[in-house]
Amino acid sequence: MRRFVCALSAPNQETPGITAFRGSKIDFRLPFLDRHNRFLRSHPLLGWLACRCYHWGSIRTVSSEVARMRYHRLLLTAVLALICVAAPTAAGGEPFLKFWDDLHVFSHESTRAPYEERIETERHDFTQSTDTVGQGVVQIEAGYSYFYKDKDEEIENSHTTPETMVRIGLSDDIEFRLRFTYDWRFIDVEEDLSGSQDLLWSFKLRVTDQDGWIPESAVELRATAPTGGSDWSLDRVAGGFDFIYGWELTEGCELYGSTGCSTGGLGDFSLLPEDPAGDQFVVWSQSVALGIELTEQVTFYSEWFGQFSHALEDNFTMQVYNVGFDYYLTQNLVLDVRAGVGLSEDADDFFTGVGGGYRF
């Protein structure tokens, strides 16, 4: 196992992942970075950050925060490993990571013509699009959903709206996003609940184009702000990621999916325990979907997704099957409808929703 040395000052102490501190130089030894020393030598700040993240995740596992710390260690290690593996340029001098040359967003010139492409929204199916909106584009998505659940003769009816997402294109391959919604839950034998969810903000980065078995892909890095109502707010900042990938099988037919993880379920009202602010837990997610273009104006999708909690006293497993249609009124305006059923005891028995998106 080779090492690389980063010229950064640090206290004289030993920590996991850092084998020695020699004056103003830090001697790193991290297994998952071993193959990428040359890149890390040219990016010493990333190397230093990798070791600090590794160390931070290794030692902060006190009993009340085990799930959160394990998640952060895994997330940060995965993200840094992805950067270190894929950042070098691919054949032809193009960055392997699509967003890599967009990091200097204020000096980067756009090479896309987003308005010549058909609008792609994130709403109604669980699996998001691998596309970003494009530099200078503002896109607004909104809708309404209804959920029904009958468990042990306790009937729940829930409603969510406006399900607003504002997407702002910072560059061709990077966008900033804000999400807000309000929820009502009516329970026949308990007190009704209502209020806004915590504000969700995120950055979405295009990662790869499809090239053989390598899928077209993107990653969303998420966080919340504790702005929600008392019934739904986590009263703390939560974080997570969603890795989205897809393959075009034939013209007009795509297989795609996503893999994600978040602390506190990012405050999603359907995932919260009785004490959202008091319980520390992690939610993993996985989805698989098939999208088919039926006509120039109508597309159809069929999807399975699951959400699985960890570190709750009573962990849940939610598995869902749903279908939906998009109807494109113009290149910049789309309407959607969806419906689905729960496949596991913890999932809603039935849900449906309508909405749409517009860009300008």
C-alpha cells in the first residue's frame, strides 16, 4: 500500500487513516485511496478532507448517534472515492465526471441548448431523471397526492400539496433545487396531523453519459433546514444522497433506477416515527423503473421502489409498485398522473397524484 504526503499543517496527534504527522506534512494511508495517489497529490485538499472524513466517521459513534455517524462515514467515503476514481480525464481529454469542468460555474460557457430538449421533471415517479435543467434555466414543478392506508382497522387518509420544487440551472451539468410541501393526515381514531415538512435543498450533478455498460447517471446531494411544522419537523439538519442511473435499451425505451440514503428520511412525513425530533435513524432506498415513449406527446412508466429504515426501535420496510403517464403540452410544459399500491405491510395501501412542470 503506497502513501502520499499532503503539505498541510495539523496538530501532532495520531488518528485512524493518518499514519504520521511530520512537521507541516501529513502522511496519509487510506485503503480506498491507494490507487489514486497521483491525483490526490495534485489535489491535496481532497486528500486531507478524505482523511478527516474517515477519521471523523471512525471515532464518533456514541450510542445516541450511531446510525447518523455510520451513515456520514459511508456517504463521505463513497463520494470522495467516486471523485478520486473518476475525476481524471477520459479519452479525448473530456472529464469522466460531467460536472467536473463546470465547477467554475461563473466562467463556464454553456455548450447545451436546453430549450431544444423536451422538459424532464422529477415528480410523480420515485426515480428521478438523470438530466439537469441546463444553465440559466428555471423550472417549477408542483402537484397534489392522496394516500390511503388501512392498518389494524385504523384508517389513515393523507394529502400533500403543493409539492413544489424549484430547479435553477447553475451550469450545463449542475443545478440547485428547493422543495416545499404541506401535509395533512386524518386518522379515524387519533388526533389529526398537519403542517409543512422541513425545507429540502440540494445540488444535482450530472455524472456520466451512457457508454456501453456505463449508464447515464447523476447524483443529488441533499440537506434539510428545520423549518417545518411541529408535527413533521426533525428540528435538526438532515442530509442524504440519491444516485440515479439509466440505460437506453432501444429508441423510446429506458431502464433506470436509483440508490439513496438519508438521515431522518429527510423529514418525509410518510417515513417519520411518532417522535421525529427524538429518534435518530437512517433510511435506505432503491428503485427500478421502465419508461416507454408511447407517442410524441405521451410517455408511460412502470416502477418498483423500496425504503428501509435502520436504527429505529421498530424498523419499517416499505415496498411500492406504481405506474404513471406524462402528457407534453409543449416542449416546456408537461402534465402528469400516477397511481400505486403498497406491496408491504408498512406501505400505504393505495396512492394517486397529479401535477406538472413548467420551465422558463
